[in-house]
Amino acid sequence: MRKSTQEKYVLIKLILENKQSIMEVARNSGVARKTLYHWLYKYKQAGPRRKTTALEARYVKGKNHPL
């Protein structure tokens, strides 16, 4: 099941601010560790103004699709 942007943000905050391990957060939330690492990477790479939107889905469809 997909997580909303807010849910992703809460999980990232648990890792960064509460110092919980990724394995612990993954186990408790039912999200794969690899996915949490990916979300964490996207969050850390985002600029200060983009932190709130860094975890939004970026699916492109229609005429704007790259293929």
C-alpha cells in the first residue's frame, strides 16, 4: 500500500530526529529498508525550500512522459 507524503515525512523524522534505526522504522511501518533509504536520500538531497515537497510522487504521464 502506498504511503502518503505526510506518512513518508513522519517516518523520515523518526529516523532523523528520534534517532530510530532504519531497520526498526521499517519493521514497525511495514516499509522496506531500501525504500526508506531512498526516501531519506531524496529528503537529504532536496534544498531547504524543497524539503516539504521532496517526498511527493513524481509520476509523469501523457505528453510530458519522457518515453
